[in-house]
Amino acid sequence: MAVWMLVGTALLSSIFTLLAMYLVYRLVIKPDLDARMTEVKLQLESLEQRVANGVRQGIKESLRDFSDRAMLSTTRSVARMGAELVEGGLGVFLGERTGRNEKG
């Protein structure tokens, strides 16, 4: 009979401990975590808005400050570089041209 009392006491102790821990989690920890998660979500939404606005503003300022002449020059150099890449790639397949006129 002493063994059954010992096993019963251990089971009741375990059940009460689990019940106490569940109540602490449910009544104390979970509401605090929910409040913190709500706060974090609001801050992330605010941060996302600020980053998007900052990037948009930075792009607008850089395009506004970029002169037309520099843009035209850059466009020409990008087009020239792209044409040279295509020509070089085709040259590998078709062979190099002889007597090329290059102007720099």
C-alpha cells in the first residue's frame, strides 16, 4: 500500500506542477508575448514605410541632380559596351573581322 501512495503522490505532484505552469503561461507570459508581437509588427510596418519612402526620395534626388549631358554620355557608353559585348560574343562563333575601324 505504501508504494501506491508514493506513486499517487508523485502523479498528483506532477499534475499540479503542470497545471501551475500552464496557468502561469496562459495568464502571464502569453499576454505579454502577444503585446510585444503587436508592438513589433507596428514598428516593422513603420520601418517598411520609412525605408520605401527613403529609397524613393533618394532615387528622385539622384535623378534630379543627374545632368542631361551626363545621362546621355552614360547611355552612349552603356550602348557601346553592350554592342562590343555582342560583337565579341559573335566573334567567337563567327571568327574575328579583319580590317576593323575603331574610333575611340
